[in-house]
Amino acid sequence: MTDSTAPTAPSHDTAAFGHPRGLMTLFFTELWERFGYYGMRAILVLYMTDAARGGLGINNEISGAIYGLFTFGVYALALPGGWIADRVTGQRQAVFIGGVIIAAGYYALGLPLILPGSELWSFYLGLALVVLGTGLLKPNVSAIVGGLYDDDAPARRDAGFSIFYMGINLGAFFGPLICGLVGEKVSWHLGFSLAGIGMTLGLIQYVAGRKHLRGVGELMGEAAQPKVLAAGRRQLGIGLVVVTVLAAVIAALMFSGTINLSVVEFAQATGAIVVVVAAIYFAAIIAFGCHDKVERHRVFVIFLLFLGAAMFWSGFEQAGSSMNIYARDLTDRVVFGWEVPTSWLQSVNPVFIILLAPVMGMLWVKLGERNPSIPLKFGMGLVLLGVGFLVLAWGALYVPENAASNPAVGVGMTWLVVTYFFHTVGELALSPVGLSSVTKLSPQRLVGQMMGTWFMGAALGNLVAGLIASRIDQLPPNELFTVVSSIAIGAGLLFVLFSPLINRLTHGVK
């Protein structure tokens, strides 16, 4: 649906604790979407590697690569998802369509409950649908939140986003607890289906509450003109045809043996292509897209932040892959005679986020002029990430040889909890400042593209995370986590060491 008329100002609506009522609609939409995503993610690798309880029985190497490609796609498709909303559907409709596709993906993952023998094809279909749907929903629901507030109300907007992010973390907390418990103790497919039910509940309340958005997220002005819409649909159609043909050609070449790539090799090739394309893109923007030296320097800083973000997320996103396997196979999860589900440890991070985010926010405000600079905060985030992995590597030294066959003799859960603590503090130091810095450093005409590079950094990091996890069978856990720790700490120290130079390149942006 389109509307060429300007929406009424929802920011004047203060019915929801001083905020527009539409914020609560989006709060619960995102809560249920994140419930499904993190609930599914918590059991995804466990399901792939399980051979005893109806899982796929895929080895750790291949499952890690699949996990990396899946999470890469979730973030990478945020770019075309934003474009589709801007040119074809509007943000409000994109959120709804995305939610429907996501729910269909989770139900596809649960399909073997009623259709035995469909495990393999329904699995890949489900992952593909979740990737496509999340690409549509995720960037646009956040954009609508921002649109609820007038430009002259930055404080209310910031407060609104804080409430919105609380919904994200509540969903991320409850998803692994509920979907994980049911998936591990009852049925993997029922766990995936519960994720679908969560997304369905989110869609129901989204439809019921869309009236409170008051036109925000609809196509307006020039974007709603028939000629512009027709051009957008035509471009989308051409893009879909090109992607479909390329996918069909690649699939045919792989099945015929002309291209002989394993899943792991395909993931590695994808990562290499992203790095090369990103480097060429930034070089082109710096050389031809910037108007002066200041813009060139600031875009170069964004490139450095892109690399730092990719490196950070490549470690942080081990939570759903290698750290999940570590929790299942090498951790004593028995409490008072009851075995805690592996997936429950995925809820530790959102708990720390909820507890520590206000503390970190107050700390930055209190420091005032002594607030660490952008590169220093990036360095802190990477170092804290590395320290977390150092804790995990230390704990892995005490894993008994027979822990994999008898988790009750593994190391205590405290090692993982402490690791998640350091990772969360690192996330709070790096992620918010990264998002904010990209918007401040970008030339106004390039801010959308530069934000896209931030999401691509996260996508690349997720892909690398899966590839690192695929090595867990080749390297002992203490060695694997020590290597990851060393790289993260080394990168963090480089940001700290070169922070004076990077600060000069920002030309006053803090």
C-alpha cells in the first residue's frame, strides 16, 4: 500500500509511557522476531550435528560452514531488503512480507514433524526463507522506529530506540530458553516450529497495531509516483531473474562436477569475494566519490571500522557455533541431577546486555570530555573479546579426555559465563559506537551506502565465525580459542596504538 500524503506526526502521541503507541507495536514485533531467530539459532548447529535424536548427523566442519553461510546471508540481504522497501513496497509492507516469509521458514524447518523423510530439503528451504525474510524485516522495522519521531526530538528518539532494543534482548533471552528446551528435550522440529509460532504472534500483533504507525513506513512523495514504482518493480524483476539464472548456472556446474567446491570451500570463496569487493568499493569511493581530503580521510576510517567490525563479529558470533559445541560436548551442565539444555547458555549474553547497557551508557556520559575516542573503543571491544576467548581457552585445559562422551565430567559452566561477560562488555564498547560513528563520518549523500558497509562487515564476520567453528575438529579447543584470542587482542592493540593517527583522520568527529 502506498500513500502520497504526509502522515500525521506520531511523535506527538505520548500514550505509550511518553512515546508513540506505534513504538509498542514495533517493540513486540521485534521481540517475537528475535525470539524466533535466537531460538532457532540456539539449536541450529546442535540439530545439524546430532545423529542420535533425529538430527542431520552432519560433521562439525560442514555444519560450521553452513551456519556461517546462513548468518552471512541474514545480514547481507539487509542491503537489498532496504532497497526493496525504498523503491517497491515501503517499509511497513516490507516488515509484514518479511515476517510471513520468516514464519514460513521456521515452519519448513519443523515440517518433518508431519512429513517424515523431508528432513534435508525442508532444512535448506527453511534456512533460505529465513534469510530472505530477515533481509526484508530487519533493516526496515528499525527504520520505522526512527520515523515515529520528529527530527527535533533526538532525545525522545534515542530513548525510544533504547526501549526498542530492550525488546530485542528480551526476545533473544526467552527464545533459547523455550525453543532450546523443547528442541533438545522433546523434538528439534518442534523447537523450530515454536520459533514459527513466535513469529506468527509477532505478525498478528503487528497487523493489529499498524494503525498506530499513522502512515510511517509508507511510500510517499516521489517514491509513491506510478512511474517510480513501475521502474522499481522492473528493476526488482530484472534482479531476481539475474540472481535466479546465476544460482541455476552455479548449481548446474557444481552438480555436473565442472566446479568441484565443498560447502566449506564455497564459504571460503564467498568470504574472499566479499573482502575483495569491499576493498575495491572503498577504493573507488575514496578515489572518485569524495569531494575533498576530509571526506576521503573519513571514508578511510569507515573502512578501518568495517575491518574491525568484521573481526569482532567473527569472534563474537562463535556463540552459536563453536561455543555451542563446546557447551554441549565439553561442559558439565548437570545441576542438582538435571542436565541444563546446551541452548540455555545462549541466553547469558542478552541478560548481560540488559544489566550492563545502562551502566555503560552512564559511564560514557560521566566521562564527558575524557570519553574514549572511536578507535580506542574499537580497540577495547576487540581486546575484551580476546580476553573472553582466553578465559575459554584456559578452561579448555581442564577438560577431561572423556568429556565428549560424558558431559557430566566436563568443565564448569562458569568458564562460559565469564567468557560471555567479557564478550558482552566488548560488544557494548564497539557495536553502538560503530553504528553512531558511521553516520557521523559518512558524507550525507553516502550515509545509506556506508551503513550498508557496516552490515556487510557484520555479514562477513558471521561467515568467518562459521569457518572458524568448522576447525573445531582439527584443533583442540584450547588451541583454537587461543588463536582466536591472539588475533582479536592483536587487532585491538593495533587500534589502540594507531588511535592518534585515526583520530586525526576523523577531522574532529568523536
